[in-house]
Amino acid sequence: MKCVTRFAGLLAALAVIVVTPSLAAEPKALATCIGCHGKDGVGISADYANLGGQNRAYLVLQLQGFRSGERKNVLMNGMAAGLSDTDIDELAAWYAGQAWVVADNGNANLVEEGLNRAGYCHACHGMKGYPVTEDWPILAGQSAPYLDNQLRAFKSGTRYHPLMVNVVKDLQPSAMTALASYYTQLNGLD
Ligand code: HEC
Ligand code: HEC
């Protein structure tokens, strides 16, 4: 009996370790990021991406893209330029381990139009904004102005991915705003 209780206690202790991602040590490069993304990954401006709870593998790929200049953004290219591979791994792990906060900051009147336009997106971004691979971003709950900006960036070429280029080719700006308004209010539960 005593033995069973102790075993249960041990299991509980292990469970705490497994489900508490914030136990990861604070990366030394984090100080560079918190002015814009916070410690918890919630952007201080709606144009800055929310990073908390985003897929870790995707975050690594984006930081590498900003560092090499393949993905262009005046603020982020400068921030990523000096990061080592270890910094990138640690920062991605840190932000992926924070809670994902649903921004829901789009235009509520455009959600239905966005849903109607999202049929084509589901194949890769999932029915609820969760992608089929960790190399790709979670869209559900991301900040709407940020999502809108990314669709424009794929269209203008400041951001490139072979799969997204075709997607945005025929999208008008008003459709991008509607899609951003749809994805930002998805909370993964309904
Ligand atoms: C001066 C403000 C600023 C600082 C400091 C900053 N960022 Fe950013 N970050 C931005 C902006 C603006 C964007 C949106 C870029 C765009 O529109 O393409 C962004 C985007 C990102 C993205 C892309 C997210 C996605 O969903 O694709 C990642 C990852 C990121 N930042 C990580 C970091 C990390 C890690 C640091 C610290 C080393 C950092 N940022 C520091 C402003 C900043
Ligand atoms: C064939 C697969 C595919 C389809 C279909 C697709 N996407 Fe994507 N999407 C991707 C991939 C892959 C990325 C990651 C690009 C990168 O790594 O830069 C992405 C990235 C994005 C991003 C950037 C998110 C961020 O956090 O920075 C947005 C926004 C986006 N997609 C919206 C859409 C919308 C809206 C549709 C439908 C109109 C759509 N996508 C259809 C594959 C797809």
C-alpha cells in the first residue's frame, strides 16, 4: 500500500516535469527579443508576431531565414544577424514553450468571408489553423494585422516559400484581410 502511494507520488512528480515547458532555462539572447515580443511571446504591437506556443521547428526555420536575409524585415534582419545556431535553438524552444494567446484582433464582420475563402488553405493549415507539420506555422489565434502583412509579403516577394507563392498569386488585399480576420479568432477548441 505504502509502496503504491510512493509510486503514485513519483508519477505525479514526473508528470509535472513533462507538462511544464517553462522549466526550460532562459536563453541568454532572450534579452534582445523581449522589447518587442515580451518574455512570453506576445507581441507588443499587432504587427509583431505572437511567438508563444508556436511550433518550435517553424520558429527555427524563420530565425534562420531572417539571419540569412532570405526572409526580409527591417527589424528582424538586424535582430537575427548576430544569433548563433545555439541561440536560435534555445530561443525557439523558449518561445514554443510559452502559452499560445489567441489575439482575436481582426475585423469581426469579415470572419465569415474569411471562412468561405479558407477552403484551399485547410489542406496545409488544417481545419482549425493547426498545420500538418511542425515545420509550418500555427495560424489559429495569430495577430490579424501580422497575418495580413505576411500574405502581402508573400505576394510582393519580401517573403518566399514555394507553396505560399502560388496561394497568394490571385488573392486581392481585401481577401487577405478577410482570411486574417478568420484565422485570428480560431481558438482551437470549437
Ligand atoms: C524591434 C522589434 C523586434 C525585436 C527586438 C525582435 N523582433 Fe521578432 N519580429 C518583429 C517584427 C516586426 C516581426 C514581423 C516581421 C514580418 O512582418 O515579417 C517579427 C517576427 C518574428 C518572427 C516570425 C514569426 C512567424 O510567425 O513567422 C520570429 C520567429 C521572431 N520575430 C523572433 C524574434 C526573436 C527570437 C528575437 C530576439 C532575438 C526578436 N524576434 C526580436 C520585431 C522584433
Ligand atoms: C500547399 C500548402 C499550403 C497552402 C494550400 C496554404 N499554405 Fe500558408 N503556408 C504554407 C507553408 C509551408 C508556410 C510556411 C512558409 C515559410 O516557412 O515561410 C505557410 C505560411 C503561411 C502564413 C505565414 C504565417 C506566419 O506565422 O508567419 C500565412 C499567413 C499563411 N500561410 C496563410 C495561408 C492562407 C490564408 C492560405 C489559403 C488562402 C494558405 N496559407 C494556404 C503552406 C500552405
